[in-house]
Amino acid sequence: MGTPKIPRAKPPRLRNKHTMPDTLPTTRAILADLIAFPTVSRSGNRALVEHVRALVEPAGARVVLTDDGDSANMWISVGPENVPAVVLSGHSDVVPVAGQAWSRDPFMLHADRGRLYGRGTADMKGFVAAAIRAMLLAARWPLRTPLHLAISFDEEIGCVGVRSLLPMLAAQPVRPLLVWIGEPTGLALASGHKGKSAYRVTCTGRAAHSALTPQGLNAIHLACDFIAALRTVQHDLISGTAPDPAYDVGYSTVHVGVIRGGEALNIVPDSCTLDFEIRDLASDDVTAIEARIRAAAEAIVAPWRDRFAEAAILIEPVNHYPGLDTRHPGALAFARAVSGHNGAEIKLAFGTEGGLFAQSLGVPAVICGPGSMDQGHKPDEFVTEDQLARCDAMLERMIARLVTGLGSAFPMQS
């Protein structure tokens, strides 16, 4: 039996007797509503979640929320229960607009010459809107393989929200077949991304009058020595491994993003803090990289302890999410067919919840969504109408495959 074609108008009535308008809302219309919710990370997404619930439940979709005060993860399901499914995944939060020079209201969708402007259009409410439309469409069809949509919160600050959803999914009687992360890739298919580990470092010295600097231990100087050690680690990561050509930056990176220290020029500072991160390839052992950095920190302060017992460089983990490296042939073959991607998959320098899904549930994950990350986090962020239309077509191809059914597992060989 061939793959069925899904008509765009007047589909059959739902078998579960739920009713909804014959005309689906467009992805653009759904996106306009989503953009109007200013779901900046840490500010909550409850109003957006309740809006989406009111849209999908009348269509017959099943909805489960995992709550965390003003924020919630949303799990939407259509199709048979307790059957291995395909999961679409996206986050509802966006980065702040404060301090950015927007030429238009960032929380109102603006159309101009084929571009749709607004905070989150690319990263990543554009995909979430397309996925909601796909769920409404899928609810009209007798799926053999179910379709789920996970909408998480506070992804932009380290994939925070989705972590409270994963235990619920791990307790389910069946595992998903595939998790499809809709981060912006220009609809290219990505099979991996780097992991990220973030750290806060506190350098402790001894205060003194700047005219008597030898009587103090300058914490900013300790921090500078520590940063020099990080740069040595970075150099060795570049020169010690063959780069992965699937990445734009084909090696693990170490980066200092924030440093704070000192109160006045005439005081030797006794404290300095800095934040750094490691973005690691799957082929590199982040635990070993961290151990080397800790050893370097100890080597910096050890010579000072005879004179300054308080000398220290304390390294505290702040956040971590694992990388992703999907190699499952059957899952990748399905993703290629649905996405229309030809050639080798790409890998992404930025992270997603895909690594957490893969690690927690043991299921393959891929990343493919509309828009470009070059537009993300910038003023006048946009996604093109063409990208959204292509994403709609891609998800319709996926639904057609789910009507036919994928079975209980992807074959290991395609």
C-alpha cells in the first residue's frame, strides 16, 4: 500500500467524535498568537500553555502538564495509546529583548516581503506553531503510529524545564521511536550537537592597600592565571584531535564569558568570580577536560598557601546538558525521507534538549526546523514564510507515514 496523500481541505470527521472547524488555522496565524505571549525565560509560560490547550483539546488531542509554578511543560498526544510514537519537541521560552534596537514591536508578528518578524519567530516558535498545526491535522486521521508534541519551558537557560518532563516519559510503558527537535536549521537535517557544561569560579586572595601590594594576594591576578590555563586547554583541544567536519567548529571549546572583581583601584581585591563553559564533542571526555582544569587551578594556588592560607580557586558546576550523536540507521532513514534532506547530516554547535531525551530515554533524536539560528537572539528576528510553508509540507509527509504506521521499532538497517 502506498503512502496516502493528505488533502488540505474538508478531511473526514474524527472517529472519536470530537469536532473542530473544517478549516485548519494556518501556521502563520498560530505563530502570531504565540509571539504575542512574552515568554522570556524565567518569566513563565502558563498563559501560552493554556492558549494551546484550548486550541488542541477540542480537536481530540490528549494533554498532560508537568507544573513548576508559573511555568509548565506540555505533552500533547494524538493517535493510539501505549504504542511507540514519534515525538515533536520545541521550547516556548525566548531570550530577552532588553537593550536590543528593535525597529518594531518584538511581541507582535509583522510581515514584510516574505519575512515574519518577532521575538521567537526563528528560535523557535515558528516550529512550535507548525507542530501545533500538525497535531490538529493528525487528530483528523486514524494514525497507526501516534504523534506527540512536547512544549518545554526555560530551554534558553540550559534546557531547564524539560528535565521535569523526562521522568514522566521514562515511566511510560513504551519508549518513543524518535524525538524530532525543531530548532532552526534551515530545514537541514542534523544528527548531533555538542554538549555544554557551565561553571562559576570564585578566586579568593587577601585584601591590602594597593601601596602595599606584596602584603596582599590579588584575586584578579589569580583569575587571569586561571584564564591563561583555560586557553592552554583550548589550544590542546584544537591541536590534539582531528576536527569533526560535520561541525562549523569541529573541536571542543572552552570559553570565559563573564568576569567580576575589585571595588577600587587602591585596594588589592580579595575576590574575583568568572563564568566559563565547555562545549564538548561526543568524542571528547568532558569529565577528563574538567579534571584537567581543576588540576590547573590547584597548581595556580598551591604555591601561595604558605603565605596566604585562604588562597583558593573554587570551581562550581552551574548547568550541564549532554551532547547528541545519533547514528541509528533506521531512524535517520525515516528522518531523511520526511525532511527531504539529501547527503550527509550536519551537526550543531548550539545545544538542544535532544541529548537529554537520548540520554534519559535511550531513543534516537534528530534536529530539523525552519529558520536560521543566525537570526536567533538578535533584534528584528525573523523566519521566512517559505520556510514555514516547507516545514508544514515536511510535517504533512510525516503524518502520512504515521497513518501507514511505522511498527514498534525502526529497523537497525534501512
